[in-house]
Amino acid sequence: MTPMRIILIDDETYGLDLLEAMIRMIDPHILISGRFENPLEAIPYVLAVKPDIVILDSQMPFLTGVDLIRMLQHTSCHFVLVSARDLSENLIQVDLKKVHLLNKPFSLNQLKSILQIIENEIIQSHKEH
């Protein structure tokens, strides 16, 4: 399988740096296709690049992570929503099969587990098509 392509969206540079460093520790072959501090700038890029996974913060200026997922849920992307609070109630209107929650603070193992689950889902969906 080709390396997973991931786009990171977080309004804080530190959050982007931390996620990227953790992903590189988990698997250096994963391709970080883009990093965005402004979620509005990320939308056309996600639509053009069609990454496997979008990892995004829940609270950002201009657009919440849940709103961004709603806008992009018609894509084939899987989403990892990072939040310090329980957002399950906010996710009622989205395709929950493609959304994984990662609560702050999270460990390297928790991120690794979610990425493995998504990779298995992608492999399974390729077998079905």
C-alpha cells in the first residue's frame, strides 16, 4: 500500500509541529501533504489533494473542526478531530464512520492506534471496491 497522505489543520503552530513530530515517530513513511493554520485556506487544498486523513483541531477561528468536517464529509477523507472536550454531540450530522475523536492531551500510542484503525478501514474499503 502507498504511504498514507495526511493534512494537518490547527490554528496553533505548536499543535501542527507536535502532530507532525508524533506522526514521524509513528511512521516516517507517512506523507504530510499539507499544514494549515487557517481552516478556510485548507478547504481547496483538501479538495485538490484528496488526502487519506485530515487531522484537525476542534476550536479554530473562522470555522470549527466540526463545521469543516461537515463541509468535507462528501470526500473520501477520514478525519481525526482533536479536542479538549467531548464533541460527540456536535458530530450527530456527520458520517461518524469517517470521524475519529482524539482527546487532548493524547499520547503517541493513542494517535498511533487511531492511524492504524484508519489504515485498516482504508485497506478494507479498497478490498470492497
